[in-house]
Amino acid sequence: MSVTNRLNLSAGAASVSVALVLVALKLWALGETGALSVAASLADSAMDLMVSLGGLMAIIYAARPPDEDHAFGHSSAEDLAALGQSVFIVISAGVIAFAAVARLLSEAPDNLRAEGRGMIVMAISIGLTLALVLWQRRVARQTGNRVVRADSLHYMGDLLPNIGAIISLWASARFGLYQIDSVVALGAAALLALGALRIGKGAWDALMDRRADPALVAGIEAIVADWPGVHGHHDLRTRSAGSTVFVNLHIELDGDQTLTEAHDIGAALKRAIIQAYPQTDVIIHKDPVR
């Protein structure tokens, strides 16, 4: 198994593990405090668990090597999962915003209890979530995996509601205020929706075979333009599938040189492109210069 696949799997397994711990902690905290903010956070963590399990299964499937029926591998499963996660996150953001507005307009907020215990649980939740997000972002930067990036966004969005729950519990214990977390929840919902739309667009573009990042395309062109023995290039085509970028390129070589010499130039160029952009899968066609 490649280093990239191992990193993606580690991020997916960490996400599921953290979600399980958070669900257990928040179930206990809800029973102790009766706080609606904790209940909302518990529901969010339960949904996180389901999404994380789905994401992990997608990562495992995408890590399978190419076979007779899937000559280009299974990495498009990552895009499908990321698109599904982005839709789920947008819906979750809408539910959070609706609940926050309802609580703000409520004339009879529920009284809370055992706020100190609840704050301890939420603080632990924030620590675990922050550690998970930092690891997921590191993995996403190295692998470009959209599932990991979407999961990281979801957990990042959880930080504000968790902080809001702590503020709400503290305000309840100190001043008898019960609705401060609703304002924080509205902000978190807006951030979640914007981030989910960005990730959803990236997944949709990949499924529709949109070309890769223009910066990556320009970088490949720069490598080809300066490569010894290459007199020109054309028909540079790219598309993304999950964390893999497929590159097809025609290079123009001296038609009088031997096949071995032409092959060596193309093979060395392919290695250079992959070294510069490890997430690429490169196919180079060789044409005689005109």
C-alpha cells in the first residue's frame, strides 16, 4: 500500500475513533446537564460518526488498485463521497441555523444544571476535535484527498458549536443566560455552508472531468518546455479523480533518433513530472517534430 493511501486511511480511522469518543462523552454530559446546546452537539457528533464511517469506506474502496473493470483505479469514489458529504453538511448547517433561530425566538428557554461538568466534557471535545482537524489537514495537504478535506471541514465547523456550548453553560451558571450559543451557532452554520459548497464544487468538477488546477498545469508545461531533447508539446490534457490527477501529454522529438533514445527522454520527463507532482498519473505520447 502506498504512503498516500496509508495517510488517507489513518485520517479516516482517526475520524471514526474521535466521533465514537465524542458521542459517548456527550451522551453522559447531556444526562448530567439537560442542556439543549449539548444535545445539539451530541446530535452533530452522531451524524459525524455516520459521515466518517461512510468516508472511511470510500477511502478504503478508492485505495484498491486498478483492475480489469477499472483500468484507472477506483479513486472517483472519493469524489462521490465528498459530494455526498458536502450535501449533508449544507443540510446540517440549515438545521443548525433553524434551531438557533428557534431558540433565539423562544420565550421560555429551559433551565440548565451541572454546567461545570458539561463545560469539562465540551472542553475535552474541543481538544480531541482540534487534534483530529490538525491531522486531517496535514494529510489533505499531502494527498489532496477530498474526503479527508470535507471531513476536516465538518469537524472544524464543530469547534464553534462546542465553544458556543461552553459559553452557554458558563453564561447559564454565572448570569442565568441561556441563548448566547444560538448566535454562535448561526455563525458556525454560515461557515459550514460556505465551506461545503466549495468542496462540493471541487468534487463535482472532478466527476465532470474538469481540468486540473491551472497552477499544476502551468508547472507541468514549464517542466516540459525546458526538458532536454523535447522540441515542443501539444494536447496537454488533465482530469482529476479523487486525489489522483491524470495527465496526458504529447511531446515532439527528433524523428531521426532511435526508439530507445526517444523512450529514455519520455521516461525521464515522466519521472520529473511525478517527482514534482506526486499525485499525478502521467501518460506521454511521442511524436516526431515537424
